[in-house]
Amino acid sequence: MNRIHVLHENPAWLPPLAQAFDQRGVPWTECFLHEANIDLAAPPPEGIFYNRMSASSHTRDHRFSAELTACVLAWLTRWGRRVVNGPGALDLEISKVRQYALLERHGIATPRSVLVAGRGLIVAAAERYFSGRPVILKPNRGGKGLGVRLFHNAASVAAYVESDNYEAPVDGVQLLQEYVLAPAPFITRAEFVGARFLYAVEVDTSDGFELCPADACAVGDANCPVGAAPRQKFQIVADIPEVLRKRLERFLAAAGIDVAGIEFITDAAGQTLVYDVNTNTNYNPEAEVRDGRAGTDRSGPGAIAIYLGTELARLREAA
């Protein structure tokens, strides 16, 4: 029987989506991509494949899951299977450099960024391109905001890079990025399903840059302070500016991305800058409860279940 096949490497993120599928009677199964043995000459199962591979998979001892997923997606594509968040989405998920290049091609502004490959080049690059101004150092392949650090001058960059606390990026590439000073300490994350806007979340950044919205991070990941602060860290807002919303929807459609969370910040001059496209998006359940969305088709998991269920019905009709 045709069904939804969820490709992933983190079972902790699966329950909300599983519940949404089951509540709506959408048949599904999971494909855990840490190790695999696949006959490439054999056809894949029938159905729709939903790719939820995360750029942070290496932080869960799944160092090569993203590379394995790229191979699996190539196999699925060769056999003509419908893949939601296919090869193009994975390519952007694991590289902020490629994200920014494609965003800029579509007229979407991103923060000024400098690619650095080599630990010994970071300090000189900070001095050359940012002239002692505050700068953010982030991994090209990150996830959950992990590894994102703010430095107020080149001397503090040097102190970190030359210390035992320095964390090498998993793909050897890092970004030095201008620090965008916003009027208020929050960023906005716009959620899209079926490449269409669902809702946005304002995320308080007072505690730093580790911004994973998933409930699993709140209870099982000391590096992700979801729910730890007394204030409401995640607050749903109904909409974002129409021009930006339409531009982001066109970008996702052109990039072949069906489901994503796109994070942006607005500086003191009113310029909006997009700095992350997360194609393995998660949702904060407490924020959805406060907004009256939890368990409904307007929730993140609910909207995904409806979207994938509709795609599955179309596939069956065409068979």
C-alpha cells in the first residue's frame, strides 16, 4: 500500500508528527538513516518520501547520515519517487553558504558573510573584513544554533580560536558574519508547509543563539534552553510583511523545498535579513497551545500531515 515514508535520524523529533499522521488516518512508516544496505537496482517502496534529515545529525553521533541521505534521495529520484524536501532541500540544509547564494539570487538579503576554511585564517579575516566590529562566528553546517558565537572585537575572536574551547566545523568551513543589532532582542522564524506560509514565531534571543524550537530540546538537550527561561521564549505571530512572505514562498518553490522554517532579523534601519533556511523544521508545542493551534490543522505537525496526506491521495489517483 502507498504510504508516507519519513526519512530521519532523530527519533526524539518524531512523536508530534506521528501523532498528527495517526489522528488523520494517514498511513506512514519511518526510515532511520544512520546505516543502510540498499540494492540500487531494486525499486524503492511505493509512496511519498518525506526527508527530515537535519544539519545537526553529527551532534547525535550520526556523522554521515546527511551523506547517506543524499545517496538515498538519488536512488529515489532515479526511480521517479515523489520526494518532499528532495535533493535541493538537503543541499541547502547542510550549507549556509549555498543557502545565502540562492537567497541572494532570488533578491533576498542576507547578512554580510565571509567564508573561512582554516583555523589559522579566522583572526586575520575578522580583522580584515570587520575592522574590530562585533562579529558572529558560525559553522557552515550547523543546526539548532549550536556553535554560533558572538565576539565584540578581533581580540576576543583570537582568544577563542587559540583556546582549547575552539570547536572545528564538521565540514571544515565556517562563516564570519556581521552582527546585526536589532531594536529588540528577538528573531523571527517563518514556517512554511507546501511552500506556503503557515505562521511565524518570534524567538527571544536574550539567552543566546541556540534556538531549537523542538520540545525534545527542552527536556533532553542541555545545549538548547527551550522553556528554561521564565519569559515566553517562543511567541506565535499571525503574519509577516506580505512582500517578504511572497518572496520567501517564491524562493521555496524555485528551490524545490516543501517544508521549511526560515529565520530572519530586522535591523535598526528596518532592513530584513534572512540568515537561515531550516528544511528539517520543528515546532514549539507550548507556543502552539497558547495560540490555540495545538492538535489542529493549523499546527505545524497537523499542517504537514494534511499536506502529505493530500499528496498521497494525488499519487493514488494517478496510479
